[in-house]
Amino acid sequence: MSSFIKLFFKITTTLFLFVYCINVFAEYGLNFPEPVTENARDIYDIHMNTVRIISALLVVVFSIVIYSIIFHRKSVGYKADQEFHKGVFGRWAWVLVPVLVLGVDLGIAGKAERVLENLWLIPKDENMMDVKVIGHQWWWEYEYIDHGVTVESRYIPKEPSDDLYLRDVDNRLVLPINTKVRFLHTSADVIHSFWVPQLGMKKDAIAGYITETWADINKEGIYRGQCAEICGAWHARMPIVIEAVDQEKFSDWVAQQKNIMLAKAEEASSDKEWSMDELMEKGRSVYNKHCSACHQLEGEGLNPVFPALKGSKIVNGPLDEHIKIVLEGKVSTGMPAWNNLLNELELAAVITYERNAWGNDTGDIIQPSDVKTSD
Ligand SMILES: [Cu+2]
């Protein structure tokens, strides 16, 4: 008998130590991803402590149960204790055990409440940086309010076998480390949700509302998240990629973004005559970015709401009408007025593209000045 008990306790202590020491492993492969803000760290610690407590309870309870099953069997002649409820333990266990359990529960809940408060209360800080995060069907827009920079972030198609399948974007949300960043969440259409586990926060993005979260990232790196509110057919294709860098790299990045924006504006206002190839190339990227969500990548549309542009009467008909609907949109349909959303070069390019892509072959070349005159 005693050798059996010894073995049993050896196994349970090993199990207990294993669970207790699990956080010495640097690779969190089986656990939550590594937290990179204080709040995320707190959440992680609550999780780990809870797992430790429940593992210990599991071992204690199961030890008693298994011991009892083996040694209190009827076949070994064990006689049930008929006086158990009359002893001190029998009388008080029913009170003490629940009180102990409740105490442990409240201990966990108390800590959780404090962490939740830290998450919800946006700290007051002079150097707080504001980023407006706008959910779109199906991409994210990041507006760096303090820097005058806007980033459009769209997923990059990959093979399902790729590690970054549905997890990679063209433009990342670049943020400085050791800086409090306030995120202002809203949506341009349906409800989306901004979720980056390693930052310990998730918030719905609702059109017409602004909600807040904040993060103070303490480690450089790339942190991935996803839209966490089902928002239509391409819900799975709006990943979030945050690149956390030091202050210096962040300033460089901001300067670089401003240059890109300047160059774009300059290019659009130049009097250059654009070639068909140049317009088609620019047009494709404008189209895929801004139009394909509704009219689809191959211009085939989405019946019955979004008309096909491939073979469309307007797209293959008189130029004036085509320009008009793109610039002014169509009231009370989903078609937006693009004249305030795109510059003249982008408008000329996307119209040229529509008139010459997917088998539409009008051969028309539209210059930025054409869009201007008809405006
Ligand atoms: Cu979404």
C-alpha cells in the first residue's frame, strides 16, 4: 500500500511543479501571446495565477477522490463512517469550504476589477498621442491626429499555407514605444472591432460614435490583431498590424509619410500628359483600393446591389456621363461622390482604367484636366 501512495504523491507533486513553473518557458506557444503593455501584462498575470490556483485545487480534490476510490472500497471491507456529521470537521466543512472558495474567487475578481479600471480610464498625460482608428468594409484607416498623417491599411492576399495568411497588411500602424497612445475608435459603415491581444484591448468601432482605448507599448516589435466583429463578406480580410518602434524611428517614419503625401499632391497638380500605361497602372491601384469592395476586382459587380462595370453602358458609353457618376455619386445608393475623396489624377486614372479593363476597350485616355473641366 505505502509504495503505491508514494508513487501517487510523486506524480502529483511533479504535475504541480510543472504547472507552477510553466511561466519560466520563454516561448508562449501554448499560452497567450506575450503581453507588451502593462495592462496586457496584468491581464496575463491574472490568467496565470488563476490557472495556478485551479491546478492546485484540481490536484487536492482529485487526490482525495482517487485515494477514496482506492482505499474506501466496499471490497476491501471499508466501513462508512456513520458519525462523520457529528464531528467538528463534519459540522463546519460545509461552511468553511465555500467560504474559502469564495475568498479565492473574490481575490481574483478584485484584482480583475482594478485592471479593468486601468484599461477603461484614459490616463491624463501631456504627451498623449491620439490616433483615430476608422473601420471600413474592409480595411482600416489610421489618422495620426497630432501629426497630420493618414494611413490606409489593407490586407495582402497570401496562400493559406503561408504563416501570415490573412494576417499581413500593406501599411502598418506604426507607433512609438514608451508613449501613451489614445485610440479613438469609429466606423465608416457597419460595426467593426479593433482587437490586438498583445496590447490587452479590444473595442467596437461604431459609426457615429467615438470610443476610446489606450496603450503604452513597452517593447519594439510587430503585433498582429484582427477585426473582431463580423462585418460582412470580407470580415476575415481586415487584419491589424502594429509596428512598435523607438521615438527616433517614429519621427523618421512620420517625416517619410509627409513626403509621400506631398509628392502625391504635387504629382496630381502637375500639367503633365499621362500615358495610357501610366494611367492604367495608377487606375488599377485606385480601383482595387476604393472601388473593388463593391464593384468587385474583375468589375463583375455584385447582383443586384452593385452594378457590373465590365460591359456597363455607362462605362462604355459617353465619357461625360461616366465622369459625372464617379464625381458626383448617386444619391441614396451606395455609390459615393468621389470628387472630394480622390484627387484629379486618381479620378482620371480610375476612369481610364474602368474604360479599358476587363474587356472594356473604349481606348479612351482621360487626363486630370478632363476631370477638372467637367467638374
Ligand atoms: Cu470589420
